[in-house]
Amino acid sequence: ADFRICSLLHVATVEPLTDSADVSGDALKVSRASGITTVVYVTDGAQVGVLVARKLAELGIKAPSYGITMDSATIASAQGAYDGMVMLTFLTPSQQFAKRYRERFGKEPDIGADSAYDALMLVATAINETYSEDPPVLANYVRGLKEYDGESGHLTADGKGAFTKPYAVMRIVNGVAVPFAS
């Protein structure tokens, strides 16, 4: 595990290994560090982040915390330990997409659902517009796009075939990610 403290900002960055099962040491380092005002979670293992958050809550650490996109199951498994956390997310499905997704699958859209749908629709649009299934022809079509309004939001092309979109800032309140209001 990796643990760093930026003493100037009093930020603890907790970066446990993705297969960590015991994060007590990481949590104790944060609790024993003087002047910690903020905790930042950096991990590819969502459940590891949950373990750290729960352990910090057990130790009474109530510093503001920040993370990245988490689905509702991960948030729920933290058993309230993520409440108050601010996270950046690219999971920004349109209301219509979320409704159709819930109707079809019986649950909320998960991480990547809206973006994956948009990627597939970009390919379908390219096939329809070029009357081709040839990958170089499709790639050339996509590279020529400037923008794409999809189910995940307004995408801006970089001219090389990649797209970006604004992220959303969310806060976890009572176990639910809601839009951040400052």
C-alpha cells in the first residue's frame, strides 16, 4: 500500500493495492498523522476503497474525502462511510437513457453504461452514413466528427477519434450520489 501526506495542504492520499484485504495499517497511518484535513482515495479496487472508508469511520476520522466514480452498489457497501464524499464522475446518463435502462435491466445505469451505448451508436452512425463496415472507413468517419450529442452528454471530438465530455461533481448523501451543490 502507498500512503502519502502533503503536509502543506494536510491531505492524506491513501492508495492501497487493489487486492488488499486488510487496510487497518493505512487507516491507522491517517488517524495518527497530525493535522489531516482531507482524505483522498486513489485505487482501482472499489472494494478496497470501501474497506479504507469503513476503517477510517471506525477510527472516528471525519475529514472531507474525495474519490472518483463509484456505482450505487459500491456506495451502499461502504455502509455510510462514504457519506459526504465528493467524487468526480463521467457517469452522466440522460434522463431518457436512465429510464430505458431501468425498465430493461431493473436497476440504475452502472459505470460506463451510457458511454458504451454512445460508442456503439457512433459505430452504427458511421456504418449508416458511409454504407461501409470497413474499419478504416468507419475510423475516418468518426475522426471527421467535431461533436456528438449522445446519451452520456455532449461529446467533443479531438480530431483523432477520441471524444471528451465534462465530468459531473457529485456528493454522497445518505448513501446516494447527488449533484454537488457548493
